[in-house]
Amino acid sequence: MTEKPDQVLVGREEAKAFVVALLEASGVSKRNADIVAEGLVQADLRGVESHGINRIPSYLARIRNGVLDPRAEPALKQVTPVVAQVDGNNGFGFPAAHLAMETAISMAQTFGIGMVSVKHSNHFGMSAWIVRQAVDAGMMSLVFTNSSPALPVWGGKSQLMGVSPIACGAPGGDNSIPFILDMAPSVAARGKIHKALRRGEKIPEGWALDEEGKPTDDPESALKGVMLPMGGPKGSALAIMMDVFSGVFSGSAFAGGVTGPYDMSKPGDVGHFIVALKPDLFMSLDEFKQRMDVFYHRVVESDKMAGVERIYFPGEIEQRTEERRLKDGIPFVQAEIDALNAEAERLGAAKIQQML
């Protein structure tokens, strides 16, 4: 698979350095800017452009409007030997989630499990990058978050629940890849609607309804309406589950109270719930890896339905996309490059460098 010829390619290091410069110019510490930039660029590398560096203009707008504190540092409170809480202090969600997973991993290394709740946070980008933090440390994980209202509860018609991603992961064996699941409880992630709006594209029917409750392929109308849950009442129930564990449990906003990254009216008050587990709690690590190898090959080598050329393990398509983009660059349309460079001009920072 190759990128479209009309797209502009940007290298990983160039993209990350660009984001770091914008964030530092906006008052974010170097350490936190690195964490935010890494999370965003990982999303672009994995093909999840809806959660990549194109989020920067909305993040910077929230700083300018005083509803996100660029200088905030997440604060950690140990509750029990295996439970902790992080207060995001209305800073970027990325450092808060990173600290939460780092703490969960540390507890799991000693006690087998670590659980961290995060309150008063903000959007933390693609959940898979936090799952990957655990996988890289040899850990299994669960990563939950809530988000701003975009989805009706089943049987309702108004925005109440967030399109909150469900994410989890486990290390792979020596002859397989890690298991990384990151999915929204809606038919499509809301970020994909924003991406289509930025690019002047239509969205597939079946993703969303407009304000009148009618199916729409117009992203602007979709953002004024509601997203549709996957599997009807099942997707709605999963969205409620995310809010219980991330919002109610943490002390953050819930049931429609979270403010989204494109809303400049007030702080986000997002909640997260993060768990790390040692994979060798019930067997040796070697046996676990061998079992993951067997699992992977049984999945990808299973009989295919008509018209299917290949079966992929969860996270495998994204891994292959990342391998290609590390070599060839991250694709953007010119309108996206122009929007990013407008932020650089506003802050007196260098413009994003495109690959030749």
C-alpha cells in the first residue's frame, strides 16, 4: 500500500520536533512537550490521523482560552500498595496518563498488578500509545477513558455519552506481534468526523445522525448531531461502562459533563482508568509467550471468508502502517500543513519541514 500522490510527507523526527517547539512556546515543559508529541506522532505513524498532530491547533486554542493549563504537572497519590491516583490538575492528558501507566507498571512489577485512576485530566490522544507503554515494559494492560458527549444512550436521541475508546494489550511471543486493541464503542471514532471536516471529505452513511435524527454523510451536520453506537444497545452499554470506570470512579466529570477538546468554554475534567498486569502471574513468561505465538498463528492462519486475502491480529495493520511511515514519512494534505504552520507563525516557531 502506498500513500496518495497529492499528499505531503513529513518525517517522524520533523513532526515530533515541530510539536515540541509549539508546545514549549506555549508554556509547556520540555518533558511534558516530549510526552505529548510522542503520543500524537505515534498516532500518525500508526495511521490514526484523527488523533495525530492535527490535534495541536485545538489544544493550543484551549491554552489561549484559559481552559487548559500548559504549566500544570500531574500529581501522584499512593492509595494502597497496588492502587494510586493521579490528579491531572487540568494539564495535558498525555503526561497524566503516562505517569499513571508508569506507576501502574512499577506496582505490577512488584505485586503483579497496578491500578491507577486519573482525575481532572484532558484528552490524551490515541489510547494505543498508552497500551504500548505497557507492552514495551512487558506488561498486559487495560486503558479506559471517558470523553465529551457525542453518543445517545440506546433509545435516546440526545448527546449524553462519550465516544470513549476501550483499549487493552498484551506482549507477543518470539514469533508473533503484541496484541493491541483500541476501539471506540461507536461505529466510528468522532475524531474521524473532525478529520473529514478538515479535509473537506464526506463521511460514510451509518456513522452519524444530524440534528433532526436523520442519517448524514456531511461531517459538519454529524458533529451537530449524534454518533451511532456499534451494535446498538451493546455499544451504548460499553460507553456507559467507560464513564463508570473513568468518570464516576475517579471523581471526574461523567454522564455528559466532560468538555471536549474543541469546546473552549471550560476545562475538560476528563477521567481515565489504567491497569497493568504481569503476564507471568499464572505461568512462566516463556510459556506465556509460547501461548501467544500459538494464539497469533491460529488467528491469522484461520480459514478465510470469501473475498478476504489476509486475516490480521488486532494492532497488526497499524504496526505495518507504522513500519511503512517510518521509512516513507507521515502523509498530510496541504490544508493540514497550512493549519499547522499558521500555529507556528502565531507562536514565532519554525514551520513544519516536509520531506523532499
